[in-house]
Amino acid sequence: MKSMLNPYLSFKGKTREAMEFYKSVFGGELTITTFADQQVPNAPADGVMHAQLAVDGKPILMGSDGMDSKELQGFSLSLSGEAGDELRDYFEKLSERGTITKPLEKESWGDEFGMVVDKFGIMWMVNISTPRAA
């Protein structure tokens, strides 16, 4: 598997506090992007759109305040990486008898991103990374 599977948690307004706590526990590097950073309309400016805690350069935990409680409730599983064909295939297979809540498409941060609830009710987020210049 060339992609990575990561836990993705929703803390409903407490993501920054929670992720800073996990950083104090596990160490590593914490990056936080707010809704204001991405100019998301109708979202709390200081709300966390995406947070990632990486240890030894590898993500171990991600989270968000979520914009809508229907979108992210409690947890999601996140598949990410640069293996576009592999990740698109996973998205398609997870969608079978499931519900696509956000189509897989290019986003403001440059990656392809989509969300699907599988037939068992599990929320999956798929992010296909665009290679970044060094």
C-alpha cells in the first residue's frame, strides 16, 4: 500500500487544544490550518480546518473542528498520499453502496480531496497530494 491510513478526529471547536495536548504527549511537529487561512466562507475564522501531528516525519493523528456536524462526527478515516490512481480506486470502491458526501475534486490547497460514507456508516476522507516544490 503506497498510501497512508490515518485516524482523523473531530473535536467540534476544541481541535487546537486537543492537538496541542497530543503534541505534549507524543512530541513531533504540529501544523494547523484555520478556515481563515483557506478563506472558507461561513466558517469560524479561528476554527481549525485541518491539523496534523507528525512524529519522525510521519503523520500519526489528524483533526478538524468540522464545518457541519453532519460532515464530521467524532472520527473519520483518512487515506492520503501521492498515489493518485490507487487512491481514486479506493474512493470508488468505498463508494459502492455508500454515499459520496463530497466528490473527489481539486481543492483550494492544491490537492484532490473527497469524502464518502461507506455501506457500514464509516466516513472516509481521501486526499491525493500534489507534489510540493522543495
